[in-house]
Amino acid sequence: MTTSNRTQLVVVREVTTGTTPTTPRMRTARYVSESLSFTPEYIDSDEIRSDRMLGDPIKVMQGSQGSINGEMSYPDDNSPLSEFLRSAFYNPWVNTPVFDNDGVADSVVTDAGTTANTYTVVSGGTNAKVGHLVRATGFTNAANNQIFRVASSTGTTIVGTALGLTAEAAPPGTAKLQVVGAQGASADITATASGLGSTALNFTTLGLVPGQWIKVGGTAAGDRFATALLNAWIRVTAITATALTCDNLPAGWTTDTGTGKTIKFWFGDQIRNGTTPTTMSIEKGFLDQTVPSYIVNTGMGVNTFSVTIQSRQKVTWAAAFTGMGGSASTTALDAVPDAATTGQVMAANANVGRIAEAGATLTSPNWAASLNFQINNNLRTLESVDQASPVGVNGGECTVTGTIDTYYGDISLLNKLYAGTATAINCREEKNSQALVWQFPRVLYRSGAPAAGGKNQDIHLEMDFQASIDTTLTNAQILCDRIPYFEL
């Protein structure tokens, strides 16, 4: 017997669309249900027979398609969920600098602490700039796992100050250094009327871009502003050497000189919709069979990707794929695929830090009850009359739509629907010091009307929206920031 509990999905990104890489490194996907299929298509003959019989069905095509549904957790880079998002956004992630042994000891990060305060890397060390915060994890010696401010770097070294490292000449395969933010020297970073200012730290060197989100403030009192509301999530709109101009500032934002403070702020990777397709090979394995069987779907691109954030529910996602070919076998593409990620599932209420409209948190009297959105890439397969499977997948328009449901507390949101007023929506999910920020920088409401469906009910305003290109800042319709680590 074959059971769903022993069904495994593993994924690899394709270099050539429709072709599984040779000796692929497969990664295990987390999911709650799937409907992937590689199936033939048949038609019947129209021949008239005097015996009233029918000949064999005629195979005309075979193809791959289907969907995967899951619960939202942090999408570690190169994990299946990260790859699904890359395919859905039609763009690669733009990541902060990272040095990762990625399972092979002493390969990228080759030393910690043999030279005081120094981590050694194979190359690219200068990507870690002075003032960057680097998170070191996965080292054998506990003292080497820490967050530190970069004091200097060369092509092969990243140096901090008074790090107290323990010499580790061959870091294990789990060793990783990742830029997760930045920190100013004492009293260097200030809160200005429009964001953050600095004197010594050069904001233009940090890799930030307009439209990116940052979290201001660390846990320690010395790493955060004394004015509590300044230690907030804000969005960068302009960057100079000495100023980060920001919007989505919390109400009451004020100035602060940061006297005696070494202010930290946190940021991560970002993806925005674009024009670069990504396809995958996805293998489904039935592991409880005496001889396990495997079905491979190739050329799989995300046609639609949906996210649902509903009160009292887990945050869920659904990816529908359009693909090309496939095969079935009793031999796995990778006998030992990478294990699934371990980040905990995010939920509405408990893990949604904010849903905002027009740059301000939706609050009384128009509390948000749910937010759902979908990317539709309008994919279509290409067919050649001399091939039994599709020979390619072309993308169409990127259509981004959604629904926001609020309590109908006043007429302000409804007026935007009636007037055709452009607005913006963003949402943040956070758990275990990691976060995702979704933003739609320009949207128009398409429909919605408050209605009394019966007695003893709260009136809601559920409005459908559609995103359009934001030509003023991001040149995008939908963006997602993933912040690998931040402090409250």
C-alpha cells in the first residue's frame, strides 16, 4: 500500500528549461497537499467501423502540471519555497553578502580565530563592508557563533573588534557568515525627521536600495534609540552617504541624536517581479513501496502563486505549475536529498506584525481581518508537432491581484474605491527573529461594498485590489523582503 505520509517532494532548479541537471542536488519541499501529474493525452479515432467497435486510443501529447500547497515558513535561500517564489516573481533574489560552507567543510569559510578577531574566507571578503553586521553560525566552537560589526575586510578576511574567537582552522560544513544589517559607532546614527542620518557610516556602501525595508534598533539598550517608537520597521526611499530617507514611519516619529548609542538596524534579501524565468524539476517519491517509485516533472514554472492571511489561521501559500515533460522510474534523482528546512510555520494574529494601507497600519476603526493576494504569470506551453511533450513555456503579463477585508469602521477606504484613488498595501510576518515583508507599492481597489448579511454581525468591507507598476520608486508591482535575523 502507498500512503500520503510517505510521499516525498524534492526540487532542483534547472539551468536549461525542461532539462534536469546532471547529478542534481535535490532539496526536500515542505507541503500539505499536491496534485502534480505527468500524464499522456489521448483522442479517439473518427473511423466508421461496420462492427461498431472502436480502435485503440491515439496518444497525441504528454505534459506536466499541477499544484503544491503549503504553510508559510521562512524561505531559506535555495530552499524549495525560495525557488517557488523566484519562479513566481520571474526574478532572482537579490541577497546580502553570504559566505556559506553549504555542507562542505572548510570550503568557503576556512578559518575562524587563528588570527585574532578574524574570519577567513576563500574570496569576496570585501563584500562585507565596514559597519555591516555579520551573523556567524554553524561553527564548532560556540565562541565563534556571534553577531559582530565589521571593522575591516580584505578579499579573504572579515575582521571584527574584540570578538573573543576560538581558533578553528577547518570550520564544518554548517559554518556560515551572513550580512544581516549594519551598526554605527557611538552617537553616529541619528533619527532625523525623515529617517536616519549618520556622520561616519556611509549608507551608500551597505547594498541598500530604495523600496527596501529595515528594522531599526537592537535588543541591548545601547543599540537602540531611547525613544521606543523609533525602533521600528521603516521603508527606505532614498539613499545618500549620510542619510536614509524613509517612509512608513510610525505615527509620532521624531528626532533623536542617539547620544552614547551604537544604533543597529537590520535588513535582508529582496525580490521584485521581473522578466527572468526560473523553472524546476520536481520529483515525487512514493517511499513506502517495497521498491519506491519516482515521478519527475520537468520544466515546471510557477503560473500562479497565492498567499492567504486569515485571522486565527496559519498563513498558507499555493503554487500552481505549468511544465513540459517528465518520466517515471524506480531510481531517485538524488538518493540523499537535502533535508527540509526547519523554520516554524507562521500564523495570522500571532506572527503578523502589521498590515498597512497608504503607509499606515490599519487600526481602529478599520482593523484588517484578512489579506489574500496572487501573482499570475499567464504561462502557456509551446508545442512542436514533432515532439510528444511541450518544448517550452512562455510567460505572459504579470497580473497581481488580491483581497483585503477590513471592519467597516468609517468611509475612508470605501471613498478610495469610488474615487479610483491609488494607494499602497504592505504586510509583515515575523517569527523567531526572522521576517517577511510583502509590499504592493501601487494598487487600486476594483470592487467592494459593505453589507449587513444578518443580525448580530459585524459589518466588513471586503475590497478586491489590483497592483500596477510603481514608477516613482520601485518600478515593480509586488516585492518581498526576507530578513534572516533581527533583534526586537
